[in-house]
Amino acid sequence: MKILIRNGRVIDPASNRDEICDLALAAGRVLAIGRAAPGFTPNKVVEAGGCVVAPGLVDLAVRLREPGHEHAGMLESEMAAAVAGGVTSLVCPPDTDPVLDEPGLVEMLKFRAEKLHQARVFPLGALTRNLQGQILTEMVELSEAGCVGFSQAEVPLGDTQVMLRALQYASTYGYTVWLRPQDLHLGRGVAASGALATRLGLSGVPVAAETIALHTLFELVRATGARVHLCRLSSAAGVDLVRQARAEGLPLTCDVSINSLHLTDNDIGYFDSRMRLNPPLRQQRDRDALRAGLADGTIDALVSDHTPIEEDAKALPFAEAEPGATGLELLLGLAIKWGQESGVGLTRSLAVLTSEPAKVLGAALGTLQASAGQLVEGGIADVCIFDPQGAWTITPAALRSQGKHTPFSGYELPARVRCTIAAGQIAYEDWQRA
């Protein structure tokens, strides 16, 4: 399909492009930017006046809930939510049922996703069999099946010897290990340690649960040289440690969730189970440090941490409710809201959703998707067109995700996605002006 996107404000953080111009797409690729393509006759013209034309978003933390948790979310519903949020590439963790620890399971998931012709799915393989933390998986076979890295998802790896062997294995083949830094024993609470958790009688997770895990991990990275991506930092102390480690030259990248970037433990209120999240919401000083770390580049990417939860699993007392929230359709708006409040500008707000997470994936994207997260002539035609003035209010029932639980219900967000193009095909359109 040949598409001409006309008169939009094209912003590409990877190339520092910010100009009003046209974009020509053909055969799933970007044919021309800002110039007339010889002999180009479009099948469809998209009038993007007043809108921003950006690379398709890259989300590094999305649970699709399939296979095994279809009651909470179907692949079809969550992929529809992705493109409605402007997301054209997403990474899913291995904590499905069964766990993604066999090549056949990975291939099946990728095949199912490709049949939908929406966002591209990049699975993480399990680091250990069934995520039990004992026997390493066959990383080479999983990589050949399409895994872009290896993870324990939300299951802490308590055996340091197993962790050392895993990092040695990964380092040998140049794989990236994705880990959420959390001590196995200290991280068993349901809220961040502090005055509020004490007052509510909730079991606490101290900051030390994150910092102890980080110290251990940094020592193992020094010993092995393995690349590690730290998932969803949550504390000011954690940000400081990562800043020091990166200054030392350790091969680290990291991300933060939209939840930790905007909310604090005070938002739990009177046991609001929508705020039952992993990692738990911490104090304002932690949120401020996370915002500063994302602004200065210590933290590479902003993620939705999308986790659809069924109604029955949230309609429980706070400590018993399943942790997680839907976020795919909120990612862009919450990123731009952060950018406006922090004064970092639109380009940086988009960079943490496009070029920076694409750099985290790096060579794992493969040759065909190497241009994900950027707009470059000859690159893959993944485009997100949004109205920066299109303010909208989050109404859970209107979300396309099967999971309707979000801590941001009722929030007004800037930036409404008008059109998402994935690999040169229009995957989502909504040009109605509110």
C-alpha cells in the first residue's frame, strides 16, 4: 500500500528531525521524507495538519496474557490496545502459562501475533526452566526461535551461583539478560515500606530490596561482562546506583514504568486495589528521582508495564489483589504529561518511547526491524500520528484492552492517537475530534 502523510509535524528523536513536511510510505518502508518521491502515486492520503508524525512507539514491558491467561486478556484485544496507543513494537516477558522456555512456544506466539498484522511482538525467553531459578534454559535455541533476551519476569532469582552461570552463558553469545532488581526475601511485601504502609498495616518492601539486588548484579556484571537491562526501577537510591554504574562503564540499560513515574504510595488511599502494583509505589522523593533520571538519560526508556487483570482478581482486599494495571493506551499521553511537567520538551518525551527503547533492543531487532523507533528513508514504515492538543479523559470502559483496571482512571491526558501505521499498513484510525 502507498500512503502519503501530508503536512504533519514530523518529529524523529533519533535524527533530531522536527519539521512540517510530508512522509511517503510504500511496500512497508519509508520512501521519502520532506521531498517528492519520483513517480509516487499514493493509494491513500492522510491529512496530518496540526498533528505530530512520530515513529511507532516501542514498549519494553507488555503482558499479552496469552497463552494461559486468556480470561484476563486475549492476544487480539491486547494487540488492538497496542496500536490504539501508537505502539508498533512490544516486548513481552516469559511468564505465560506455559512459560516461554521452549522454542516451540516462542514460535507459536510470534506466529499468532504476525497473523494479526498489528504490532510486532518480541518475546523474552525464560532465563531458567519454568522460571524456577534452578536449571538454565537453552538460550541459543530460544534466540533462534525469536527471543530478544532472557528474563525471570517477576520471579526473583535467589541463587547467586545460577545467576553467575546465566550471565556467563549470555555473555558468551552476546545476549541481554532482563531483570527486575528485587531481593528474593526482602521483596515479599505488598506496599513500599514507609509511614503509609505502617499506618495501613500492609507488609512493606524496603528500598534495600532493590539496592541489594543491584549491588549483587553489578558485581556479577563486572565479573562476566554480560549486558543487563534493569526492568522498572522504583527508588531514588536505585537511580543513584545505576548512575554510578553507568559512569563506571558497565553495560547496563534500564527502564521505569508509567506508574512509578506519576504516582506515589499516597495514591493507595484507603486500600485502593488499582494501586496494587509491582514494583510497589514509593514516596515522592523516589518519584522525583525517577523523573530526573529519565530526563537526564540515566534511565533509558519509559514502559507501560501493561498487565491486564480480570475483575475478580482486583475485587479483593489490597494485599490479596493481583498486582498490575493496563497501560498500553495510556503510554503516550502519560509520557507527554511527564515531559510537560518536567520541561524536557516533546522530543525527549518521544525519545524514551521510540529511539531509546529501540537502542535497548539493539541487534536483537534483526536486520528487517533495525530501523524500529525511528523515521528514516528505507526504514520500516512504523508511524504514530497524534494530536498534541487532543486532550482526553481516561475512561476504563472505553479502553480496548480486556483489562480495565488502571490507577489513572479519570485522569485527563494530552495527545490523542489519530492513526497508527504498522509496517506500512494502517492498523488504527480515529480522526473524530472530541
